[in-house]
Amino acid sequence: MLAKFKKLDWITLLILLLLMVVSTLFIYSATIDNHKFGPQRLYYDHVRNFILGFIVLICAAMVDYRWLSKFSILFYGFGIILLIAVFFFGTEINGARGWFELPMGLNFQPAELMKLLLILMVAKMLARSDGEKLSTLKDVVPIGVIVLIPFVLVLMQPDLGNAIIYIVIMLAMLWIGNIKYTHVLIGITIATAGIILALNLYSTYHDEIKQIFSEQGKGHWVARIDTFLDPEQADPNASYQLRKSMTAIGSGRFSGDGYLQGNSVHNNYIPYVYSDAIFVVIAEEFGFLGSSIILLVYFLLLYRMIIASIHSSTFLGSYIIIGIVSMFVFQIFQNIGMLLGIMPITGITLPFISYGGTSLLMNMMALGVVMSVQIHRDKEDPFALT
């Protein structure tokens, strides 16, 4: 155990420690003038979650990733059960029934855990090909089915953000898993045709679609789509967050207004600024310079992970890390992009910076699995046939 502990990636741990400090400062700034929290201080909870996250990370790193892969089908099944159970026993937050209430005021979101369980499952399926070209019937179709099940369940909550992440993870892992170029071409053609058809149908039957979604209690989906596709014509209430976020980000200019000096943030103009919109705090108070530094820190973190993937002694380890990298890359791009108006608005958090217990713990666990691949690189496979 001590030998494994010494093999931890201490550079990555230092990066995470840096993110813990700066994210706590951002959350403090985002909530210090928000009176709805009363005596509650989210930055205290954030530090607690980060400390728990480091414990989870180290525990995950000590476990051989090949053991996790061995039982990935059981973990996957457990995740599906949780996604189904949340419909019956879950709590509704912001219009989505996707959380379980836990003691000490904690909430657990199964959709976040499912991302990691899905990566383990898909990596195991890809590893069977041993780097050879993927077969349509033996590899691509089964993986598609494995991803489709949680995708539909999470979409029904409704949680569009996490559902899209499942698809992104699958596409990235199939690409690295050596999918045939003909499959890629066919997929791009079908996706392009589907998007064009969907946009035309949405534009033609907009009012009918809006009415149907409103009757199902999902009218906010249409509002968010309108905000992304045609912000000028969208409902002002639906586009409020986007307009205020873009104004705040633009006002930061090069170096920002200064810590605790952001006008939009401290006048509570931005909804959920401590969570989904935390990047607004960075951009308004630290400007382009501060935003660039945060992106550089993310780049260093992702770089460490990619290097670990390259040095992995197994295809399985490489696939797991690439799945986790793709998850982080998309979350970063989606979160920042939606506040700039280049991506639709979803509830995806900014990794390691936004306030959110489940997402933070799952992200730390994911990094722990990455470190497990590093630590056990020179170890014999405990499940290899002798």
C-alpha cells in the first residue's frame, strides 16, 4: 500500500489542490452577497466536498483498475438500477427528478456516477478487440446499446446535459478504439442529415412542438433551444441568464474588475452563478487574463492524463483514461460555451470549480481511476490466465 501511495501523480494532486483553493475563492465571491443562503456558506461545503474527494481519489487509485473492469458489468447494472430507482424515490430539483436525498443534507445524482461506470463498461468491450479494427456487430452495435439505455433514462429525468455526455464519451472511445473510417463516414452522414432534418422540422412545427412539450411539463426545453438557435427572438425570460452572463463576461475585459468587485455577480444578476455559471465570476473579476490561466490549468491537468494514457501498459487502461479525458473536455467546453452563446444552456458544471457535491466527488473518483492505471502499470494482471 505504501509503495502504491508513493506512485501517486503528485503533480496532478498539486493541480487539484490549486483548483480547490481558487474554486473556493470563486464560490465565496459568488455567494457572499446572495442573501437567500442566509447563514449557510457554500464555500465551507465545497472545501468539505473537496477533502472527501481527495479521500475518494486516493482510495480509487489504490484499487487495480483491471479489478474494476472485471466487474464492470455488475457496476453498470447497479448504475442502471439507480437511474430507474430515482424515478420512484428521487427528489426533484430545478424541474428534474435525478437526485437521492442523503443524510447531513447531501444529495446524490446517479447520472454523474453513471458516466464513470459507462466508461469502465465501454473500455472493457473495446479492449476485447486488442487494438484491431472494430466490428460492426460484435463491437459498435453492442456498445451503442449499452450507451443508449442510460441515455434514455437520464433524458427522461430530464437531464439533457449528462445524457449528451454519454454520447460524447462513446464517440471519443470508439474513435480511439480504432473504429473503421467507413463507419465514421456513415455516422457523420447520418448525423448531419438528422440534424438538418430536425432543425427544419423544429422550425416548421415550432408552435406545435412547444405546446406538446409544455403539456409534458418540459416547456423549458423549447425555451433553451430557442435561446441557442435564435437568441434575438427567444423568450426574454428564457434568455435572461445568457444575456446577463455575456454582459458580465464582456465587462471583465482583459484583467477584470477585481476580486469581489464584479457588478453583475454581486448584484445577483446571474442565476446559479456559484454552480453552472461560475465561469462568469472568473471572467468578470479576473478578465481574459484570469480566464486564460484557468484554461491553462485545465490543459495541464488533461495533459497529465493523456501522458498517462500513452504510457499505459494495456489497451484497457488507455481506453479508460481517454473516456475520462473526453468527459472532462466536453464538460469544460459545454459549460463555458453555453455562457458565451455558442452552446445550448444545460446544467453541466465546470469540473473542480463549480459548486456541486456529486459532480465533484465523481470527478475526483475518475481521476483516482486514472492514477490507478499509472500505479498498476508495471503490475501483472491479477485476472490473467496462467
